Amino acid sequence: MEEITFPHGQVLHHKKEQYWFPLIQNYIHTLAGAKFYADMFWLEWQYQGGKPTDEAVQLRSKLFQLKGGPTRLNLSVDDLHSESIRNPSEYTPSCVLRLYILVSRWDAPVTPQGHEHRTAQKEDRDRE
């Protein structure tokens, strides 16, 4: 396997990400990693229909908290790597790998209200 595909066509390439690729590949072959990976695609499917279930909304919120909650401060990939070395008790391998995927490869699904807002903004720009 030379690449891993994520929602929205985001791809992790073995040659470009030699440090992260084997870690992510091993993680998504664990039970927790496979569930996390599948959840991202399930969320994408839920939000594409424009009417996500309550469960999808809760999962999206949970992932957003993991990605940018007050203790994470929207870390970059470089910050994430540094923090995992400095604070291994908080940044466990599983946590680091999920955060890496969320930070570098996950485009969160747009809520129906967010989609309507973006569409309205685009229409406004097109009229100008």
C-alpha cells in the first residue's frame, strides 16, 4: 500500500510522508483505528445528505473537540510532533495519530446551516 485515502480525496502518500505513513497505516489496522477511519467516511456520508442524524452531529462535535479543544489549541503537525515528545502521558500514540489525521487530512463536514451560509456568501461575491 503506497497511499491512504481519506474523505474529500485527501491522500497520505508513503513517499511524501515517510515518518507518518507507517504510523497511520498501522493505526488504521487496529480496531480503534479502523473505527476512527470508518467514522470519518460515515460522517461525510451523513452530511452529504444534508440531514445528519443526531449521532452524526454528536460525533462531529466530539472530533472537533479533539482537533481544537482548549487543551489542543489547534496544533499544527509540527507542534503535534513536538508536543508528543515533550508530553507523552497526554499525547499517547493513539491520540497523536488521531490528531494527525484530523489536523492534516480531515476536512470536517459542513453543517446544513454552514453550507447555506457559504452558498449565500458565494452568491454575494458572484454578484459583485
